[in-house]
Amino acid sequence: MPKKIVLAYSGGLDTSVILKWLQLKYECPIVTFTADIGQGEELEPVSKKAKDLGVKEVFIENLQEEFVSDYVFPMFRANALYEGTYLLGTAIARPLIAKKQIEIANSVNADAVAHGATGKGNDQVRFELGYYANDPNIIVIAPWRDWEFTSRNDLLDFAKNYQIKVPKDKIGEPPFSTDVNLLHTSSEGKILEDPWIEPPEYIFSRTKNLKDTPDNPQNIIITFKNGDPVALNDKPKKPHKLLEELNNIAGKHGVGRIDIVENRFVGMKSRGIYETPGGTILSHAHRAIESITLDKGEAHIKDNIMPNYAEMIYNGLWFSSERIALQKMIDETQKKVNGEVKLKIIKGNVIVTGRKSPNSLYETSLVSFDEKGDYNQKDAEGFIKINSIRLKNYYKK
């Protein structure tokens, strides 16, 4: 039996019920930890709610800068997309939360940690692999795999019995299953479980409906240094402030919505509605600056390894030796990814309109139709003939 437990606590339905359930089941001190990674909410009510439920030690930590600089930006250097569309907004937050949760457990002499991830999802894997990577001896409690409840309706009944306040959505019902941080917002569950039903507009919280967006574009310039964005419209910004400002720009223009069915690590398909406004702009901008600063070989090998890198993050393997090794290779390619990208933001679109770099490999004299440059067009004849040998031989046979 654990002697003291640190719970990753959001103040929502699931973790509030879990908090009470842990108190009843284990009869030991429960410590709560809430990570401020840009949820955009006032977190003081979360602290009060935990204290009202009898918690003596409440930790709330602002991790926004660390989240963006040490997790989001390294991932964006890799141009990571899971299954071609998902910018990994939920997945990238979990290793940071797990790491900090273990640090708090060590500081308060807790021998166990707990989380609110369900037994059907990816987050249970991400949290627990993060826990074990940072403390191989920690006891992990996953209530959704252990308790008698089988649905969120069971949780609502439990909350009612113990006078636990349940948050409501915009139409006064218990909310969708949501995850919010500075990079993204996700919504799952309820009517969204039918992949044929269009998501209701009221679930979108960060991006405007296209019909309500401005008719005129907004032009911006993002400056990159070593693969990371460092300035917006020539004004230097701290990582989390830069992402925050891009979120505002993108959200106003309806940029960053996706409706996907993804393959969960645990083996089932899941439909999710994701909003990643500023991240969508950054994704386009980073690829644009790489297009003139990376050698073809570097760019192509990055594209080849990206799906594996993205899957590692999706599957909770941020702390794995293979992810760290790949990160070192990726970061090596970013040393000359410096310069500026011009973009036009309008009606859900991110349009690259220009890019320049002191490290540009783009040679006008080589590609221009108006200059000869250091290129003999007759050389192409031999190049083509050599490459045609295997084709001619194959089709002769």
C-alpha cells in the first residue's frame, strides 16, 4: 500500500472523482499537482477545489516557458506529424507533466503517483512511461484500470453523492473530454464518437468559424535561429509569448482546425477534433525556412525519419534513448536554419509568400532561365541516359 500519493490534478470531473476515490481507498495523504502549460484558465479555483476536498499539499507550477522551449520547439524542428495530420499537441505535454510530477513526489517523500487517463487511451501509456523513465521504482496508480466505474455517467453519480462540483460546457452539459495547453485544444467523446456527425460549432474555443473571420489577410514575418522561431514581425519574443501571439493571429483567421480519426497506440481508432492555431503557422513557416537552408540530403533524411520520430512522441517515448538520439541528429541539421519567412494568414489558410536566409543554398544563377550560371545543360544528356539504363533493360525483357 502506498504511504503518500501525488495526483496529476486538473480540477475536472475525472480527477476530482479520482481524488476522492484515492482518499477513500488508500487512506493516506494525497498531494495534488497541476501543471500550468497554458490552459488559459485561472488556476486558483483548482487549488481551492483540491483544498475543499481535504488536500493539504497543493502544487501549481507555471511550466509554459519550459513546455514551449524544451518540448514544443524541439518537436517542431523535426516537422513532426502523426499520421500526416496531427501536430501532437496532447502527446508532447505528457512527458513534461510526468517529469515534474516525479520531482514533486521526491520532494514530498511520496512513494506513488496517480493520473486520470482512461484505460482505453494513449495518455496512460505516456504518463506511465514518463514516470518510470524519471523514477524506475515509483508506484503508479491508474484508477480507470482499477475501480468499479465503467463510464462517465458512473462518475457523475459518484460526484453527486460526494457533492463534487461538475464543470459544464457552453450549453450547460458535462463537457466533452478535452485537453488544453498552449499548443492545442482537443475534444473527444459524446456525439463526436460517431465519425459521420459534424462537430457542433460550440466545441471550438480557439479558432473562429471561417464565415466570421476577416476578409483581408494578415501578413507576418517569423524569424528563425537554429531552427527555432525567435521573433515575430522583427520583435524578439520569448518562446511561450511567441506561440501565444501566433495563437491569437491564427485563431482570429480560423487557422488550425482538424477533424481526424487516428490510430491509438493501444490498438483502437479514435475520432478527435483538434485546434492547433499557432502551431499550424509554425509548421508551415519552419518547412519554408528549411527549404532554402537544408541540403537535399538533410531535408530528405529528415522527412524519412519524421514518421518514426512522431510515433515515438505519440506513443509516450519522449525519454527513450532512440528519441534522444534522433533529436541530436535533427538538431545538428538546424544549425544553419536561420532567416525569415513571410506569411499571409487568411480564411483558414497559411500561405508562404517569401523566405530569405544568410545561409541560403538557393542559387539564382543555377535555376534562372535568363542566366547560364555554373551549369552546362548538355551534361543533363549523359545523366539521363545513365539513369535510363535500368528502365530500358527492364522494358526490353
